[in-house]
Amino acid sequence: MDHEGVSSEWAAMWQPMDSFIMNSIGQDCEGNPIIDHIFGCMLECFKNEACVGFSRKKAIGYWDLDECWLKTNIELNKIPNDPTWYTVFFNPKF
């Protein structure tokens, strides 16, 4: 285990994509946003059975605490090449 019980193999199953998923009703998980570092966001999403990924600011480092917006869908309201935000999704087939 590498950090707070997160193995590097499990962390590698989270895939970043250069798209922002806009906040919208029916697409955001309840309790948004959460404030954590990227691995905390991964864990919170994984624990939420409705969550398939989360959006986060590009300028924030992995260990910086900031907003993560948990998403129930990463296909709707997708803005490719957003200059400020990106989305991370869980891909267990990686």
C-alpha cells in the first residue's frame, strides 16, 4: 500500500481525461463538492456506488486539498480541452 491504503495498482485504474463534466442536476453525486487531495477524492468516489468519476481543477497538485465534484455520469455535458478542469474516471479494465 502506498498512501492511506491506496495501492499503486488500484490508483492506476483511475484514468484522467482532458474534459470537464459540467455541474448539473442528475449528474452530480449528493454531498458535492468534497474537499480532499486526489487520492481522497478517488476513495470517496469509490465508496459511493453512484460515482463513476470526478472533476477537479488542473492547477491543483495531487496532494493539495481542493474541490472534487463527484459525478454519476461522465458522458453528458462534457467540455473537451477545458483550460481549467479535468475529469478522472474509474476504469477497472486498465
